[in-house]
Amino acid sequence: MKALGIDIGGSGIKAALVDTQRGRLLTKRYRVPTPSPATPNSVARSVARIVHHFSWKGPIGCGMPGPIKNGKVMVVANLDKSWIGAKAHEVFAKACGQKVAVINDADAAGLAESRFGACRKARGVVVVLTLGTGIGSALLYDGRLIPNSEFGQIEIRGKRGERRAASRVRKEKNLSWEQWAKLLDEYLQTLEGILWPDLFVIGGGVSRKSKRFISLLHLRARIVPAKLHNEAGIVGAALNACLKHRH
């Protein structure tokens, strides 16, 4: 089945048509800048522009930063605060003239990795983390998604985990891979002490450079890089749309 997957980020909105049976992009990624301010109406116009670009009629899925409950945005990261309480699927449907399924962006990445990527057929507790501007998380048990985990928000020595160990921190503080790996290791060990997962999957753009830091981490759980890298959010959003479309 084909679907349009859209990944809404703080700086850019990326999209592609996806083969949701194989987890592959069928087109080049199309990107538009995230509007500023990123209000519901301005973001919805950008999403409608993307749908028009692909001349698409069919399942559409959007991944958004922050927890989503029954389509309602509970908290936002990197978007305008006016999103809080908005029913995102209704905002997008009005702008696009067709149904749009909405999911947390890290949950979308977790779905994609579980179906097609690094934790395919994995049993037990799996934590998928997207390391970028912040830390997004997806929690799975025997391949089933437990939605809206926000493990980037756990506190470590008085500071949110994502403020200590996100990929952005390494760049902003000009840290070596070894220095950053120590911060990431502390964060992951704290998370491991809470969840005791069987597997960690490290996603986001930094996953392409996993050989630079994964060997420096000291965890009981197995830890592997994501396979879908930055495409996971698009693929997972499209997959979620198809799953919702069937029901």
C-alpha cells in the first residue's frame, strides 16, 4: 500500500511517498521550511502545500513533536504554543481536504524500526531513541508500541536528559565523540535503571556515525544503530496512516 508520510520538525517539514509494505521511499524527499511562527494554521498550509506537490489522494500520515492523545496535541516541542489542545488531525484535514492520521514523531520512527528496521522481530522491551535537537523516544514491548513516552525529559543531576545528551549538545559545545559519549552513556544508564530494556536502538542523523560512539557506551542491554536513519519518521508516519486507514 502507498501512503504519504510527513515528518514535521522544528526547522523543516520533510515528506515522501512510501511503500508501506516494504518500508521504502518511492520518491525523493521533499522539504519545506517550518513556518515561523509555527502556528496550527501556518503549519497546516505547509502540509497542504506538500500534499499538492505530490498531487496525492490517499492515506496521509504526519509525525509531530510532542505527545498526541486522540489526535489532540498535549505538549509541543519546537512549534508554537498555540498547538496545545488543538486536534491536529482536524486542523490538517481542513487544510488538505482529506483525512490525515497524526502520531508523535518519535513513535513514528519506532513503528518504522519495529516493522522494517533495527528492532524487527525483537522481543521484550525495546527503546528507540532519536537523537537530534532533543531526544525523542518510542517504547515497544514485543513489537507493540506504547505511545507517547517522553524519555528525553527525565532529569539527570537537575537537568533534562535531552539538554545533556542530545546530538545538538555535541555540536553546540564542540565536544569530541568521546566527551559526548560519556554524557550519552550517563543518560542511557539512567534510563536503563528505570526500564531495564532488552534493546536500545539509536536513531536520528547521528545514527549514521554510530561507529564513532556506540563502542564507548557501557550498558547491560544490547545497543544498535537505527537502520532507517532520518527516513524513519516519514516511513512510520505513512505506516500509521495505512494502519488507521484499514480501521
